[in-house]
Amino acid sequence: MLLAFLSDIHFDHECPYAWALTKAILKDLPIDHVILGGDVIDLGPLSIFKAAPHEKLALGDQIRHSRKELRALRNTVGDIPITYFNGNHEERLEYHIWQRTPELAALQEEDLNILTMNHLFQFDATDILHVRQTPMRVKKMWFFHGHEINTRAAHVAKMNFMHRSGNSMCGHHHRFDSYYHQEFSHSQSILGSFVNATLEQIPAIHDVRNTSRWIGYSKWQNGFSLIDFSEGGYFRVEQLLYIKEAASRMRTHVYGKVYRAVRKKNKIDVVTL
């Protein structure tokens, strides 16, 4: 069973090169299940943080864009299961209503289903299962977004293991990390904790236009994770790091094949080598 874990896409702030690479890889590989691990949709207009006026008024455009890209993902992977759980950015919808318009909270109830993630982003139409409770378990690995554990440690995967004490995968921190722990027991089992990268546009160090949204210098990484489960639930994790070659090119290596996203006029094409 081959599972793809995507997190922190932040529609409509995704990196177009990273997103094009991801769809090309998912189309080529025999993926059995896709997990969308939170912060897939940005919902920046509902944030409590400062933003330019045009960003605060862009919620409708962001919802429409997210719907389009989720449909594109469904068309890419076919009929396999797609499971979606919330990150801290998706929680902005609920918190915004609770704090600023509590009179609308009833519209989030299941029988009305109006101001909900399912309704706004048309999960039913794209056959995406929205799971509200995390962590969720697949075989011997637990999946969660990452904001649930309050850590700013340099070695996030190790800190997550200290909290969870089991095999886990999360996002939220926008860069890859991994930690392996060998149990002091007769079985000498090895457990792994993994952190996923982001598919959001990474700001350039000199890009002062983004100061309202990002810290000026970022150690973020683009990419996503593959988890290959074998019989008995044992697994192997591949963290696919995307490398920016130039302003208009990005590449990655997957199972001996090179994928390269290249801008040609107003379109991004993905070629394989």
C-alpha cells in the first residue's frame, strides 16, 4: 500500500512549481491513498494576524481557487481514497464564527451544513472524506497536523516522539525532519517520527513585499512524503525534497526518475528524465 501525505499547501498561496510536480508524481505512481494533513487551505482573510486590505477581502476568490485545485487533485489520482483533516488554518473558520459572529454558529451544525468545510469546499462533490478528529491511524502509523503539540524545537520529529511515543507523521512546520528510536526490549523494535514539508510558495530572502505574511528569512522546504506499507503494517518513508534550480525551474528525484517543472510562457510543464 502506497500512501501520499500532503500538508501545508495553503491554497491559494501554493507554489505553482511544487504543486505541478506533486500532481505529476501522484499521477505516475500507484498511489492507494492520499492524506491531506491540514493547512491545505489558507483562510488568510479570517486570520487574527495583520494583512493588507486586499488580502482580507479575498475569501471568495480563495474558496473558488481551492475548489478548483481539489477537483484537479481528484482528477489526478482517480478513484482512490482522499482523507482530509484540519490544521490550524482550517480552524480559523470555526474560531472566526465563535469569536466574531457567534449568531452564525448554528449554520455549522450537521443538519444545516452551510458554513462548514464540507459545504464551502465541496468535499462531497470530489469524494473527499473530511475527518474532524486526529490523530488518525493507518496501519502502524499515526497522522496529525502538528500544531497540536506546542514545540519550537530545532528537532521537531524527536519532540513529537517524546509526546506521542509511537510512529507518527505530521506537517505544520514546513520542513522535513525525522527521528528513529530503538526500543530497549527483547524485540528491539524501531519506531519513527516524521515531519512533512510544505507546498506553499517559499518567499525569497530579499522579498520585502511579503513582510505582512512571512518572516523575511525562511528555512522552509518544498515537498511531500510517501509511506510504503508492507504486509503486517511495516513501512518505509520517502521524503521527496523539491530543489529550486532557477526562478522558473524546480526538480525532484523519485525512485530513480527526475521530475522537472519548467515554466513555458504562461504554463508550467513537468518533464521526466
